[in-house]
Amino acid sequence: MICGKITRIAGPIVYAEGLEGCGLYDVVNVGKNKLIGEIIRQNEDKAVIQVYEDDTGMQLGETVECTESPLSLKLGPGLVGTIYDGIQRPLKAMFEDKGAFLLPGQRTTPIDTEKKWDFKAADGINKGSEIEPGMVLGTVNETESVVHSIMVPPYIKGKTLKSFFGNGSYTVDDVIAVTELDEEIKLSQYWPVRKPRPYAAKLGVTEPLLTGQRVIDVFFPLSKGGTAAIPGGFGTGKTMTQHAVAKWCDADLIIYIGCGERGNEMTDVLTEFPELIDPRTGRSLMERTILIANTSNMPVAAREVSLYSGITLAEYYRDMGMAVAIMADSTSRWAEALRELSGRMEEMPAEEGFPAYLPTRLAEFYERAGRVTSLCNKEGSVSVIGAVSPPGGDFSEPVTQHTKRFIRCFWALDRSLANARHYPAISWIDSYSEYAEEVKEWWEKTNPAWSKVRYNALDLLKKEQKLEQIVRLIGPDALPDFERLVLVVADMMKNGFLQQNAFDKIDAYCTVEKQIKILVLIMKFYERALAVIKAGAPLAKITLMSCREKIIRIKSLVANDEIEKINEIENLMDEEFASIERIYQTTEATV
């Protein structure tokens, strides 16, 4: 083991000498408490180390020991349902061991090494079988919702199994197979956090990640394997939106990264998720969730590595053929950690004090998303949803602007909507999705009207924005009825479609069939109303229709499995319009 001495301490940045022969990003044990650190600069025998634990009280001259291996995660059964810090220390086990506060140098195993898992060997795998990296040797039921594939690690060079122990109960450290090169294969494996896991082929994105949130799924869809950002000022609902997506999206696994946020937000996840039921499996949401908590009171350096830990876990489960969704809350706090570490190292700052390599680090994170064919020939995906917290809601600041370069779905949160208690506060004017065309074919199999009704609805909302500017100047009475109708229907769309109550049992999650039916009905209402107004009917006749209020209340009154009730409301609407049309002798409009 290579040992050196501390020569300088600058907060979480430690300078040491005598480390010649160490590699960049090697893990080191720093000081008498053996704090976990990582070499981030190397110049002959001198090294700059970022320390991932509280180094208060550390002194010059203390020893630094190099492990000569990169910072890696232990991957295997037992990850799901666990809450870790940024360097894969299980917080519940740490709490049970030493109490509520993390002590410098405190250690425990990332995965329970005593629990035995029932391993079921894959068909055709036995002694003498030919293997290759990524090949599935068998499976373990990690939870009721997650079947964990035990794969040949990518770094295994052997081509044949010299021995294979088959079905049985094993711990994560037990050997289940040995190659002809005497390489041991266990239920668990290690992988460096900064190195992307290999895959066979990168695939295009074709299927949306369904979230049950109407404004996202219909107007600004995210594909499986896509990247999205949720920028917004304080109190606009970034965390609330991410919680809603994490609860209800149709991913097989959720990895929620609390990066520099307040501890109470992670507490909400810990208390809510075990009680919530996954609508697809009928099981607890925690059975498909991994939490990484690196809250604002934890060491800032560990915040920097927490995103890499989360994406590495996601790639591991992606390789099993799962659709994984990552919630990173927030990348702004992560960027602030980079800024502090850069300042401690006295680097030349770029815009607003952030390091010049901020765009590169953001790109390294977001480019690890995608839909792939894994080494075991299964299709999997990693979708990344990153919250951005621009100071004062200013989207021109560096983190937001650089993030926009690497994502294709932008859910901009609007302060005025949040102040009006309109949630999700996603602006239909400032937001966009470049995945709409790519998921169009999937959506049109569900409902052929999706593309047309989506375009017409967004166009109507843009018209409403322009008319609102006129209304502020001269009032609504100056507008002709057909333009005032735009304001009325846009209000119906905002209250009856875009706004969604996360605390309402019916409205919290909306199926795609119900989403489209509501929007089609609202747009049909608009076209029928426009026809009768052009025939001479006053707007007052439209606003007094009883079906208008019923359409707005469909979202909370009609359950997802009672969609036929929407047809009853549509029939009522047709009857009311028919009576108006008879008076004004209009021809019946069609959608």
C-alpha cells in the first residue's frame, strides 16, 4: 500500500505528498480516522484529494493511504429499498450502529453480507458452459416487484465455467461460479462510479415514460431513455413534481437522488413511499425504489459524487433489461459543490464563479442516459430527470443554460402558476419536448387523435396568452365573443386538464386513455361552441351550459376505471349544444 503525508488542508480539499504511483481517481484513506477520499489531481508524488467526510480536526503530517483502486459501488441483491449517502453507506445501518449523526471514518457494508438469497440458475448454465460478459447466470427475487439478474461482470475475461454451484441459498459474497482463469463470480460485483457500464448497442427512443401527469404525458412527453430538466425558483414545485413522477411513472425501478436538498424532503419520500401502492404491481413503491440522500448538512464533496453513484446503480439495473428512472434533486446544488471545490483548489473561475468544466461534467452525467441493448441482449433504459434551482428563477444563469444543451425535454416551472396554487406549475409557453415526434407513433396507437388534439390545444393556449395581454389593457368586454370563447375554453383546460391534485386519490394519477378523452372533449366543446357563436349565439349561452362545469370536474370525479362516464358527459354536452343549434339553426360541428 502506498502511503503519503498531508501537507495542506483547505476544507474538503487535502494536499498530500509521497503518493507517487497512485492513479487519478484512486480512493485514499485520509488521516487517523481513515476518511474516504479520492485523488482528483496527480503531479508526480503530489496529489490533491477531495475528502467525502467531515475532516474537522485533521492535522498536517497525518498519513494518507492509497487503496490503488477507483471509487466503486458494490452491486448485487439488497440494493432496492435501501437509503444510502453519496458514497454508498447505508444510512439506516449506520444509524442503528452509531446513532443519528455520521461519525468521521464510520464504516459498514453497503449490502447485508449475512442475508441469504435464493438463487435460481438459468436454463442451460452448468459446469463447462461458455460464458461472456453480461451473460445472465440466474436470478434472485430481490423484492416482490424486482427480479434481480445475476450477470457475469463485464471485467471477467474467462470464457468457460470451470465450476458452477447451481441453485441454492447464497450471500452476496458467496462464490457461485469459477472460470477457467480461476476468476470468481459472486452474487455481487463492483463497478467504478465514474466509468459508464458497457452495452451492446444504443437504440433510438420510441416509447414515452408515462407519468400519469397530464401536462407531461400529453403536452411535453419524456421518452424512456430520455433526459429532462425541471427548472424553477424556490417554491415553484420542483420537488413536488419529481415526487409525483417518481410515484406514478411506469419505470421498473426508481432511483431518487437528494443532492444538497433539505433533509425534510427526503423524509417525505421515506414516509410516503412505503405507504403508496404501485398502480401496476399493487405493491409498495419502496419495493422498486433506491434512495441516495446527500442532504445540505452533509459534506459538500460527497454531494459531487452522489450523481455518479445514482447513475451507476441505474446502469446496473438497466443491464438486466429494466426501464430505470433517475430523479436528481437538484443538479444546481451539485454544481454549487463543484464551485466550492474549484474555489478551494484556486482554479480560475468561469461565469458566476462556476468552474470552466461545468458543461463537461453535466454532459458526462446526462449522456449516460439512453435506451440500449445490454450485453445480455435485453432492452433496458435509463431516463434522467434533473431539477435545476436557478437563483430567483433566472433561467439565464449558467447551470440552466448549460443543462439545456444536454437535455431534450424542458419542463419550465412558472412562478405565477405556483402562486396561484396551480400544480404542476409547468408553463405551457416556456416548456418544450423534442421527443413528441419520436413517441407520436406509440401515442397514435392508443388514440389516433393525439397529435392533432395536442397541437390544437397548445395553439389555443398560445392564443389565450396573446389575448390576455389585450385584456390587461382594455378589459375582456372589448373582445368579440369568438375571442372571449378562447379565454373561456383555455380556463377550462387549465382547471380541468393541466391542473392536477397530487393529494386527490382519483386525480393524482391519470391513465393515458382518460387523459386523451378529457382533452378531446374540451377541444370538441370549443369547436361546437365556436360554430354556434358564429351562427349568432351569445357567449352567455355557452358559459351557462351545465356540461361545462362537469367537463372541468371529470379529472376528480371520474375514476380511471370508469371512463365510460365521460361518454355520458359528452352525450349531455351534445344535447345542450343541439338545443342551442336548433335555436340558431346551425349545422352540427364535428371534431
